[in-house]
Amino acid sequence: MPAETISPPNRVARATAWLALLKATLRSMIGLPDYQVYVAHRQQHHPDQPILSEAEFIRERQEARYGNRQGKMIRCC
């Protein structure tokens, strides 16, 4: 569909959706977890289980990614 035929509100909505997807992709690429996606998932799929605070969630994701044994970072290089 040519750009001239998309109404301005639809262009804004499409651009907003595209930017949100880009943001999520970039955050994922550099290892920043998305807390809001986590909360939505937990509420929808695991409503009976507790939800971590944002600080707990980030700490857990960092430990899962980098490892943490006795205060030492475990890396591949």
C-alpha cells in the first residue's frame, strides 16, 4: 500500500508499533530484560504464582545470563 493512501493516524499507529518492536529487539540483543512483558506473561499464564519486583527480576536475569557464584562473574572470555 503506497504511503499516500495510509491515513495519518494509521501511520502513527504503525510507526509506534514498529518502534516498540525495535526497542524490544534492541533490548533483547544487549541483554536488557523487559519487565513489563514478564509481568504480563506471569499474570496471564501463572496468576497463582508471585511476581518478582523489577529489581529482583533484573538481578535474576543478570545472574541467569552471566552466572554468579560466590560473588564472581563467570564468563566465556
